[in-house]
Amino acid sequence: MKKHILGLLFLLAISQQFFAQNTKAEQEIIQLSKNKWQWMADKKTDTLKTLFHEKAMFVHMGGSWGTAQELNVIKSGYIWYKQADIHEVSVNIIGNTAILLNRIDLLAVVGGNEVTNPFEVTEVYIKQKGKWKLGSLSFTRLLTPPAPGTGAH
């Protein structure tokens, strides 16, 4: 009986450590995503270049393109991601891949026009050589209006 109890306690201890590690990795991805939104708002393309995988893909309402084009769009100000109000976030980690979902209201300047849109944003991160790299960023416009108090237009 003692062996069974000790075995159960051992399994419980290992499972708690496993879930704690997942929580730590999930928190790391959530913070990295928050940082990314701020870097995009601040047009920190040099910092973003180190985050974005060279083969990353970006899917917008008006098209899709790779890393170089996304960095050019940000640097030129064609899309200025002024403020992302994050309302919900979830992360699923599968091996060395993290999938983050954000429900946001995005205040942006696009082609000189300020707009606010509600989006579900999918971010895919890949861990390479101990560092997370953004592999994909996709915007899906939601049919619901932006949350109250976000300055929506």
C-alpha cells in the first residue's frame, strides 16, 4: 500500500512540474506577443526583424506577404499599428510550436486613414535554438463591433 501511495505522490509531483513548465512557456509567449504589439506601435523594425522568422507569413484583410514586406509596411507607416487593446488571449504549445490567439481591437492608421477593427489574431511561434520566432501572423476581422471605450471609429 505504501508503494502505491508513494507512486501516486511521485506522479503528482511530476505532473505539477510539467504543468508549471507549460505555464511558464505560455506566459513567455503571451509576454512576447504583448511586446510585439508595442514594437509594432513604436515601429521598431530592427527589434521585429529579430523576432520575425525570415520565412514568416503575414495575412491581412488586404493580402498576405512575407517578412521583408511586413517590415517595409511597418517602417514606411503604410500600416501603423497604433494600439492593440487585447481582450482575450490563449496559448497552445505543441512541441516547439506555440499557437497564440488574441481577440483585440486594433487602432491603426492604414494608408493615412485611422481605423479601429475587432480582430481574432492568430500568431504562430516556433522555438529555434532556444528562442521563439514568429512564423505567422494572421488577422481575421470579427463581425462584432469593437469593445466599448476603445475609441472605435
